[in-house]
Amino acid sequence: MRNLRAVYIIWYRDILRFWHDRMRMMGAITMPLLFLFIFGSGLSASMGLNNTAINYIDFMFPGIIGMTVLTSALMGGTSLVWDKEFGFLKEVLVAPVSRASVATGKVLGSATIALIPGLIIMIFAPIIGVDFSVITVLKLLPLMFLLAVSVSSMGILLATRMKSMEAFQMIMQLLMMPMIFLSGVFFPLKGLPAWLNFLTKVNPASYGVAPIREVVLGKDMSAPFSINLFGHTMTLWENVAIVAVFGVVMIALAMWSFSHQE
Amino acid sequence: MTNKAIEVINLVKKYGQLAAVNDISFDVGQGEIFGFLGPNGAGKTTTIKILCTLARPSSGQAAVSGFDVVHQQRQVRESIGLVFQDPSLDEKLSGIQNLRFHAMIYDVPSKVRGQRIEQVLNMVELWDRRNNKVTSYSGGMKRRLELARGLLHNPKVLFLDEPTLGLDPQTRNRIWEYITGLQKREGTTIFLTTHYMDEAEKANRIAIIDNGKIVAIDTPTKLKEMVGKDIITIRTDDNAKAAEEITSRYQLETRADNNELIFEKAGGEEFLPAFIKEFNTEILSISLRRPSLDDVFLKLTGHEIRQEQASGSFKEMAKRFGRNMGH
Ligand SMILES: Nc1ncnc2c1ncn2[C@@H]1O[C@H](COP(=O)(O)OP(=O)(O)O)[C@@H](O)[C@H]1O
Ligand SMILES: [Mg+2]
């Protein structure tokens, strides 16, 4: 009970801070919007995906949603590094609550906040001419949240090990680009050279993006882009399971890391 | 376990080769104000960190409220309040939001939460500013808010790590009023560190710590009696001559400090009138003071407490104030 309350209050504080500072979110949506408008206007026609009946923008849009959530979730660790730098973390660490609940609160806060820019991107669907129903949004939410929780756990885990904001941001930049580019946001994960193929398969983000695309495009339309693992075509639920397992491992490590810092 | 608020036995904390805390033992009774006095780097913060479960001892034992700081961390944390040496507020939130966070995480029952928050905020005179963001607070207000926060959950033992560092004298006095008031009203045990001598005097008992070792523990009065003699400072028109006269006539050692001469004499108050009458060198000014903890520290350690490296203390100040700026 006490630990649940701790999770809640730690989560709540991060939401409160986010709300005070909501304009910062502009940073999180500028990049995805830029991609959308560049590729959405004209360029998309010339970059059509051969041998499929699908528009490039329709292909890319769900990927951009995934990318937005992923970027924000990874950056969620920033809040923990701030807490360290400004000393607030001590207040939390000396409180009579378990370190696991502190880690959980941080992860959930980061994940919740990561959903918001993802939702904002969806508002642009009609403007760009992508079909999007309310039902689709409702189906997407849990998938986005799962991706957000898993990636946030990774962000928080890394943040527990970082001593300074500079170090944290450097590591994030290093991770972010490959994770996004090799996750199927911009091109289908098919017919790639062996080493690239390998990287896309070990990238957890690939399994987060695929289900989002499947929900947005529908099963049939997205079939050509599904991930093939060891000769097996991954279903939506198999992708979800991989993201979930990755998330569980990350959050367990984050909890462990939290309990083992002085 | 005894009914001591804090018990420490042969405590050691090593950082690599450096023994930040080097085999110290002491205890603090219930309701006592206990001061840890020592220069920068003496090991005060390290001791507090161990007592508050934020660092593990390398060896030795420590218990707070009868709970072991290594094996009963949860119970220790439940019984303590803490004001850290470095800032630890969420400056993006308001004063009251900081306190609400604390009340929730310390499980202050929701029925009394609002009332407790109002009470502690009134005590540190911040109730009117409760809805302002902490960024807009002065250094003294932040410190008072931290103190209020440390008290919010009614801790049995309150740890204050340099609670008045970098504050103006007026705010320092205010904070001391709260501290002594707290001891009287609530019977809270207070463990505080300081490197201000005048502050240490206000504690019931003090431990003098230097280089990770405790060199003396006693009441301020008893400690000063160790030095015993009164300290007389004179200024004359010829200090060299005066020094010679004092040495030859009274067999007392003198020490020059700027343009003054300093010497020690037991029963100084009775000594002075005769001294002035019979002294041959012309005296420009004369003063007598009781020994201070400065003198005790000097006697025990062979160096002055204020002899800390200027760069070190500057850095510490810069850290405190630098953080309060902007962001
Ligand atoms: N985390 C740490 N790692 C290495 N050395 C440390 C650490 N914390 C403190 N020290 C060292 O231990 C000594 C005691 O420090 P501290 O307890 O902070 O002193 P005080 O609070 O009395 O000024 C200092 O020499 C300091 O540099
Ligand atoms: Mg200190």
C-alpha cells in the first residue's frame, strides 16, 4: 500500500513538472512534424514503395508515431538525472519506501509523458491526408503505452548510472539515431544487407513500431512490412510479447540499479 | 537496545585509501541537541549519511532510535527527518507542493496532512508564500522550507547538516529559534553539524571531529574549562617591550597577532586591575574574554578550525548559490 502510494506520488510529481514545463514538448514534436511535412508534401510521390499499393506517407505515419513515443520515452531519464543534479533525489532515496517503487514511479511518469507528443502527432493525420478513426486511436493507445514503458525503463536504467546531464545526453544521442533509423520507421525492414538486417532484428524498437503500423494500416495492407524472425513472420501479439519481455528485463534492471546506488 | 536516540560504535567509512570517518564512537540521548563540530572534510556529512542509511559503513555499528542503520533501514528512515547540506528541493514546484510530496511519501495520514503542512509552514513563516515556486525563494527561505519538510512527518530524530551554512545572521538566529523550540515542545532529538563555533555553543553536547576522528565529546562549558584560562588581548605603543615585560614579570607566554598581543591567564578578571596599575608600557587598549570553542579546537588539534582551505569553502558556497540561480 505504502509503496503503491510512493509510485503514485513520484509519478504525479513528474506529471506536475511536465505540466509546468509543457512548452518543452515542442522539442519532442518538431522533428517528427518536420519529417511528416517534408515527406508528406510531394516528396512522398517520388519515393513510393515499389510493388506495394501503399502511399509512402501512409507507410511512414505510424512509424512517426512510434518514433515520437520512443524519443520522448528515452529522454524520460532526463528527469532522473535532473533530480540527481539538483539534489532532489536524496529526498526520495532517504524516504521509507522501496527503491523498486521509486524506479516504477519514474518509469510510469516518463511513459505517461511520452504518450502526449505521440497523441499530438495523431492530430495531424487529417491534415496530411492519412485516414484515422477514433477506434484506431483507442487501439493504438495500449501499444504506444507498452512501447513507452519499455523504452522508459531503459532510459531510467541508463539514467541511474549517469553522473551528469552531459554524459546522459551524449549516450542518448548515440542510442537514439540507430534505434529510430533501424526500426522500420522510414523504410521496410526487408531486403537489407545481412549486418543491417541483424541490427534491425536486435533493435527492440522494431517490434514496437510494427504493431502500431499493423493497427493503422490494417492487417492486409501492413502484411508486406511485417518482421521476419528466423523464417517466421511475426504476428502482432508476438511483437507485443517481445516488447513486453524487453520492458520487464529493463525495469527489473532499473530497480536493481536503483537499490545499488549510494 | 538502550533508549539512546543514536548509538555509534567504532564506525569507519573508507573511500578508497581515505578514511573519511575513522573509528568513531558516541551516543546521543533522547531529546538532546547534539552538535558535530569540525572543519570542512572532517567527516561530518559522511557520518550523517551513514546514520541516515544513505551510505554503508565500512565497519562498525550504528543505530538510530534503536534500529540498525544497515539491517533495519526502513525503520531508521521512518524515524528520522533530514536537512541535507546541499539543496534538495524541487525548485520547479511550489513550497506547498514540495511538502505534499513529502507528506505522501512519508505516509502522513491524509486526515492530518493539510493541518500538519499548515503548521510547519507557519512555524517557518512561509505560509504566505506557500504557492510560490521555490525558484522565487531566497536562500534563507529555501533552508526554512527544507527544515519544515524535515519536520513534517514528526521524526523522532532530526538530522541537520550545516543547517545555517551561507545564511545571514538574522536567518541563522531564526533557524536556531526553531531548533531549540522544537526540542522544548516536541522533545525531538537533534543531531546537527556545523563549523561555526558560536552555533556549536548552543548544543547540549558537542563532539569535536577532525580528520575523521572525534577528539573530544562534552558539554560546551566543560570543553571550555579544558582550556581553563581567560584570554587577554592588549594593544600597546611598543608591543615588543610589552611582550618582554609580561614574560619576565608574570612568566607568561605571549603571542602576537597583527598589532595585538595575546596571552592566557587563569582568573583573568581579578588579574586585570593589578596588571593595569603596575604595567610599565603604555596600554592603548585591553580586553579579556572567556575561552571559546575556537580555543578548545586549537588546543586539541593544534590548528584553527577556520584554517580550512579557502578554495574548498569557496567551492562549497558557489555550489549552494550557483544552484539557486536560474535554470
Ligand atoms: N563519495 C565520496 N567519495 C570519495 N571521497 C569522499 C566522498 N564523500 C566524502 N569524501 C571525502 O571524505 C572526507 C570527509 O567528507 P565530509 O564527510 O563531506 O566532510 P564534512 O561534511 O565534515 O565537511 C573528505 O575528505 C571528502 O573529500
Ligand atoms: Mg559536510
